[in-house]
Amino acid sequence: MKKRKSSALSLATILFFLIAAAIYFFAQPGESVPSGVSPVAPSASSPVLSDLPDDADGLRVIYIDVSQGDSALILTPDGKAMLIDAGETTAKNKVADVLEEYGVTTLDMLVATHPHSDHIGGMQYIVEHFQIEQVCLPSVSHTSKGYENLLFAIQNKKIPALEAKAGKSFELGSEVRCEILAPVQEEYENLNDYSAVIRVCFGETSFLFTGDAEALSEAEILENTSDSVRSTVLKVGHHGSKTSSSDAFIRAVSPEAAVISCASENSYGHPHTETLETLARYRVTIYRTDELGDILAYSDGESVRFAKPGTASTPASDKIDTVYITASGKSYHRKGCQYYSDQSISLTIEEAKNLGYHACTKCIQN
């Protein structure tokens, strides 16, 4: 019996490497197997604002173009204002200009999602030049000079602080509720996973802000949150990095639109192809600050419209959508599946089907 089992295993291994060799041969220059999102164009169906009056009775969210960083201004129907992050130090004047453009002199809530400079670098300036009613930030020890200066500025102005912790919530005016979904744990190895994740709810619509929360934090949110995390608009985590926006998280959030805040041709390669592929699988319309500049979204409580057209993302076809197979299995998988490993080989869905593989029921939606 042992001999027969060993022989079968050897045959499976040989077959696996033959498949790998065949895919490598056909994927050489001139016969490349591309992966990624199908070519897209501005969406004709994306709801776009048309001459929105200044006194429009709704919620406005301005995703501020701070280059490689994050910053968003939320304005409620009853005149309350919240700023989430403020970009790098070099973006402080840009953020201040946007606040002044919208007539903001007082911030009812200022959120620092986590201590990285591309999120809080410009915040000390905002604290020193605007009236701040309350701040919200995670409990994390971080010794960068910029973060220390921000904490000193908050302390000097005696601004009340709310700890960002899963399960807490606060009201922004009489019609907007803000739910804190993360961080869940007290301590993390990765500073990004301390990110305050906040869901801003207005009527039947909601906006999810994730800071730089990565896959670990996303998984904890899904495990820890009894209520739905579905949101109309998602601010994509970590500027579109492949370390965030897991398939399970995007599926649970099920956003109609996603905003990616990043710099044009940034050195990190944000947004990563893997993230764009995931958003494409769920047909999420994408809005990017590196392409559109400042992005204004408006909610009337029933639906969300944008001031500029986004990019309609559509799933890549079977001929280019990348999946993975293993030596012992007969299913093809997405990266991140429990059956995926570093030894898995990549191929397209079409190739996998032609070889007799079928879709994994755990990681691939039909």
C-alpha cells in the first residue's frame, strides 16, 4: 500500500510540474498571459452631481487630494464638520484651504486614524489654526517627532479625546452617526492595524473610512461586528495596497463606489493590481485622487452622487483573470484562500478549466 501511495504522489507531482512548465513556455514574451483588471473607461452610469447648490440638504464628503496620503472632510446637513486625517506636513496648507473653501472654522471631530506621517503630518497645523471640539485617535505608543508634536498641540489646547476602539460610536450633529469598527485588539505588531476604521451613516447611505487597516484588521472587523458592514462608499485601505482590501472584506462591505487616495506614479506602486482586480470582481466604481484631484461625494440619505465621473471596473475575463492550482488538488483558487501556498502556480481561469480544474467553493464566487 505504501508503494502505491508513493507512486501516485510522484505522478501527481510530475503532472504538476509539467503543467507549470507548459504555462511558463506559453507565457514567454510575445505570448504573455496578462493579469489584472479589464481595460476600463469612465462610467456612463456613475451618478454625477450637476450644479449642486451650496445649501443642499444632505451630507457632503470631500476626499482631499493630498498626494501620497489621506484626508477627508465630512460636512453634515446641520452644519457639523469632521476631518479624518490631514496628509503629510507638506499638505497642511492644502487641507486648510479646503476647510476654508467650505466655510469651516470649527471641526466638531478631528480623527487621526494612526500615527503615520502621511495621515497625521499636517494635523498639528490644523489643530493650531482651527477650533477643534474633540479628537478621536487610537491608543498607541509611537515616538515619531511629528506624532509627539501633534499630541502636545492637542494637550496644549485641552481638546477632549475619544479613544478609537471597536464598539464605540458618536453622533455628528442630529442626523449622522459614526460607528468605530476598529481597532479591535489592544496591541498590534503592525502600526497600520491600529488604524481607526469609522463608518459614517446618513439615512440609507454610509461611508467607510479605513485608514491603513490591513487584512488582519479587516478580518477582525468581520469577526467582531455583529451588524452589517455594508457601505455605499469605501475609502480603500492603505492607498490601494495589496495588503488591504481582502476579497472577504470587499464582499462584506459590498460598496457601490471606492475612493483611492494616492499620488500619481508613487514609488509604492499604489494602487496595486491585486486590489483593482478585487474591486473589479465586485463591479465597484473607482474614484482616484491621482486621476481626479479632490473628490466630492453627496448623499441625500437615499443615494450617493459624485461631482466627477469615476471609472467603471469590470471583472477580467476568464482569459486573463489569474488563479492558482496546487499539486494535490483539482480546484483553482484565489490568492489568500486557505488552500493557496507559495508553491501554487498561477494560470488563467480558462487554462485551469481546460485542464479539468473547477472553481474553489470557498474563495471564488460564481
